[in-house]
Amino acid sequence: MNTELENLYSKTKVRYVIHQRIGSGGEGEVYEVATSGSEKYVAKVYREKITREKAEKLDLMVQAFDEKLQEIAAWPKELVFNSRGEVVGFLMHKIGAYKPIHELFNPSARRKHFPNADWSFLVNTARNVVAAFKTIHSHGFVVGDVNEGNLMVSGSSLVKFIDCDSFQISKDQRMYSCEVGVPMYTPPEMQGLSTFRERPRTTNHDIFGMAVICFQLLFMGRHPFVGVYSGPDTPLEKAIEKHLFAYSRNGSLKGIQPPPDTLPSNSVQIELMGLFEAAFDEPGKIKRPPLSTWFEEFTYLKNHLKTCSREPIHKYFQGLDSCPWCQMENRKGVIFFTSSRVTGFSLKDFNLDEQWRKILNVTPLDEVTLDYSKYPIQNRSVPIEYLFFRMLRVIQKIAAFAIPTIFFFTEIKLFIFAVPVAFIVYHLKLFHSEIEREQQKRANAFNNVKLRWKILEERWNREATNSLFEKKLQELGEVKSKYERLGSEYNRERQQLHARREELQLRQFLSNYFISQHSIPNIGDLRKLTLSSFGIDTAADIEKLRKLKVPGFGGFLEGHLFAWRNAISKRFKFDPTRGIDPEEVNRLDRRFENLRVEYQNKLTSGAEVLTNIKRQIANNRISMKSEIETAGKAYRQAEYDLKWVK
């Protein structure tokens, strides 16, 4: 350590003794310091000489220090000087056992650093993030450089800012700008800038970055602008600039969809999703939703969560019909939270034969086929005007034949002239419009009632036949077959775990190497973020690249990733004396236990479900009876009426 910095001094010449270095950043080092009081402090000491402008900014921050800022930030409490009286840094409270926020929202890191955190923990953290921004803004300051590295989280979901000396500070019409920024948290209107020095930041800019952080908390580290493109891949900065929010309701129109195996966007209330839409879409450039509204919606979500009946660690929005975490685990094998321990998997205490007998005892209704021809018809007279014109039309046709016939027998010389005259008379449409009017009227009436009958018939087939009953019975039969195979499938997979011990040990070994913490050729921060948004966080996840189409990752970049993983794999040593990882066994037991409960519940309620379907079919028949009868009579009568004018 520089001997000149072994001691630091306050403005009033109080001496602080520097202890060990506990952190290092781009501008300076952070040291523990000894003070006379019980509170613990650290000092940030800059490597380079501090400019006059920087010293003024730090002094303004010290003047603004209060308890509210201390609660949510490692805020400068006091300037520190060297022995020559030069400002070299500042004193701040030690924030204790906090972790960077990305270690919470990233599923792989969360299992290591926050193993007991559930979704309610993440929701509450997002709420606290909003509260922290509210405090900064209420003091008239702007964060500016919003990123996953300057927000820390405690084990109780409390949030604190660090690196506050980069914030934009304004006072008395003097502004000390924030000169840095991270592209993945920079709003569209500021993408592509070569420098932030001359561009003032606003609270509206902050809200964009805050919204990205909160989205990542709720959606398992997925960045809102990383998705699957229907057209050419788009770099993240351009996706932000073009407002390509991958989880938007209009995402398909913009040619982008969420990555696979992500939490559905309807997993939060529609009002909160609307805030994300508003923050990320084009109108947000002018005004994004205020922090008070964000705080209200996160508070609402926090207060409207429920616990999954199968897995206590699964918390989800009570507006959903079922647990989305269980769905992803059971259908896709994607596990975002560490499962609670189960006592083992067993098929005991369930009488399958008895439940199936109950199901088969529910018999369907007798099938009823619709037939309009059974309805009676009325002999209704044809209008006299129509009959009169039809008679005239008949006379016209007779006259057409009579003219050449008469001349043939009486004046053969004129016969050749009579034939074309007869042809003209025959084809003259003297009474066509009057006759066609009645025919068209009846044809229209027939077509209308025929269409109405067809619609009712389709509805009847959909709601009043036994098709729903038969479909549900078939589904229950499939559930029964799956349940019967469950025990043998469990034993088979348990044996596979033993056979795969080396593979599983290797995977566990690789899962300790986080992509974000290592230097890999041509894989920078933005590409690492893209990988994380597709669930690729550790060396163990790289195998997913063989199945996933990750935007921007072709054979060249994949080669670097696999080379890095293979280099790590060479350090692995298989231990044949180790048994199966208990977590793998628990995961298998939990999955099969969930399936057992799901199948048993469906079979247990099967008879009741079929009875309800049968009752509903009967009710539908009763409710449709009058309408069917009216439509059938009308159809039959219209068909009969039309026949008489053809």
C-alpha cells in the first residue's frame, strides 16, 4: 500500500487508519477504515488525482447525505484527504453481506448465493429497486449509469446502490454529469452515443434501466430485448433502439418472440405487463410510467401471490389457474428454484382399479341426431299473381310452338319465316322478373334458415353430443396408462442416474464456472447477456447451444465456447466412490411425485368430471331444444315452399 495513504483525514483533521483492501473498481480502491465509533465504514480512494469538478461533485453529495439515502445507497458521508490536504476519496457506510443483483435474478447464480429465494423474494426485491430509485429521484439526482453491477441485494431482499459517485448530481443550476453507461440498460433514445459527457440524463432515462432490471428479476434473468427473430438477427443495442420488446403483445408483428423455456408474460397482472410495454415502446421516449405507479403494481403483485399446493417454494400470481413453475418443470424439465426435499417416491395408498370402476360406471347419454325432416309442413297457397304470370309464361311457350306448326300445315312457304319468329317468342322474357321475384324471395328465405340450421347443428355437435364426454374418457384412459407405467419409468430413470454418475459429476463441476466471470475470446458482455437470456450461464449449459438457435451465435462463436468448456472439463476427475448426488435424486423424486399427485388427482376426480360433463350436455340439449325445433320447422317449411316455385 502507498504509505501516504496509510492514514486518511477528515475535513476537521480526524485521522482514519486504512486497513485491508476489500474491493477495486475502474477509478479506485475500497478499503476498510478504523473509526472511533461502533459504525463500520469503508473509504473509496481514487487512483488518479481528483479534479476540482469531481471534488465539488463529491462535496455536494456529502452535503446531501441523510438517513434515507443511507438506507438505499453506499452514499458519500464525508470527504477524506491525504496528509497534504488534497481530496483523495470519500467515506461511506459499509454495506455488509450484500450480493450484486445479477446473482439473484440469474437462476444459476441464485442457486449458489440465494438458495432459499423464491419468486416472492424476487418480486419484493423489484419493489425495493423501485423504492430505491424513488429515493434518489426525490433528492433531485439521477442514477444515469443503471446497470446490474451498481445494485446490491441482501438476504432479506433489501437493495442498495453502490458506485454512487457516478450519479448525475445537480444543484443551483450546476450539473455534474454521469459520463458512463452500459448499452443493455441504456434507453433507445440514447443508444449509439459515443459519449454521455454532453448529454444530460433524466429520471425518464433511469426508469428504462430500472424497468429492465425489474423485468430480469421477474423473468429469471431474461433481458426484455433478447429473443428469437423471424428475420435476420439484430444486435441487442439495435433491438433496444428499434423497441423490439421480445415479450410484447405485438412481438410477432415485429418479428420477435421470447426465447424458449421462459416464464409466460401473463404470469404477472396485465397492468404490470402494461407498464413494461409502455416503458419499452416508442412513446416511452417522451414519458415512461412514473415510479409511484410501478411501486403500486409491484405492491399489488406482492400481496396477490399464492403458494403452489405441490411445491412450497413455488410462488405465483393468484390470477393464474395453475402453477407456471410446475408446468415448466414437468413438461420441459426446466428448474428455476431449488425444490424442497421429498421423502421419496411411492405409489402406495391409491386403489387404481376402484377409481377406474367409478369412472366406467358413469355412462354417456343416449346419442341424439338432429333431423329437420321430421318436422311437419303446412300446405300454403302460392300467390295468385305468381300463378297468373306462370300461366302466361306457359301460354307464351305454347304459342312459340304453335306458330311454326300452323304455318307448316297451312302456308308452307311462310314456315321458314315462322321458325325464327317462334324462337324469339319462346325466349322472350315477358314475365321473367315477376316470376323470378317470387322464386328469389323463397330461395333467400330457404338459404337463411339453412344457414341458421347449420350453425345450430355445429353448436349441437360441439355442446350437446357425447363428443366431450368421450374425449374426457379417452384422456382419463391415457392418464391411467401413464400412471400404470409410472413405477417402472421411475425405476428405469433411477438406474440411469447410477449409470450417469460420471456425466452428472462432470455437469456439477462445470456448473461452478460462470460464463459472466470468465474471459472467453470474442464473447463480450452483450453476448454473455444474450446467452444468459437463453438459459446459458455456466460451462454446463453450453451443451444447449446444439439445440437452441441463439441470435448472433454461429459456428465461430460456438467454437470458442465449446473450447472453453472442454478446457475446463480436462480438470475434472471422476470419483467412482461418490454415490448419486442427493440433489439429483431429490429432483427425480420431486418430478415423479408431482406426476403421481397430478395423475391421482385427475383419476380421483374423473367420475365427478364425467358426471358434470354429462349433466352439462343434458342441460345444453334442454336449452337448445326450443331453438332447434323452431329452426327445424322453418328449414323444413322453406324447403317445401321453394320446391313449389321451381
